Amino acid sequence: MATNIHNSGKKIRFDCVDTWKGSWEHHLSDEDVDKHFPDEGSRWQMKNLKKKDLFGQFTRNIKPVRHVITPVKNDEREGGQAVR
């Protein structure tokens, strides 16, 4: 979506709202990852993308379109705080 916004040339801001806490699989021990993810590539990815780095990974992923995205860290349905 951010790429489409960028390519449109319009001045549109895109708010990305998330907790960046991860889902259940981000909280697994390495042993549990081995049990739940039999594919070697999936195991490697899950072991190397730990909960503490989710926002960092998001930031790296959006780097080319960061100028149109406002990350908003939020645990609730309304409100939240923009992360600059």
C-alpha cells in the first residue's frame, strides 16, 4: 500500500498501527520452534526474528517508503502513540 501511495505522487500519510509484541510464535523457545516449524527455513527465520526485534525488522522493511508511513505503537483499538 505504501508503495502505491508513493507511486501516486499524492501527499498521503499511511498510519501503521501495531503492538510490535508479536504473536504466539514469536514467544516460543528455540526447542518449541523446532517442534512447531519442521521446515529448516521457517525454523531459521523464527529463531532469528525474536520479539525484541519486530519493530526493527518493520523499520528495515519499510525503509524505501518510510516517508509516507507513520508507525503507531498501540495496544488498544483507539488512541496510540506515533513512533518517530
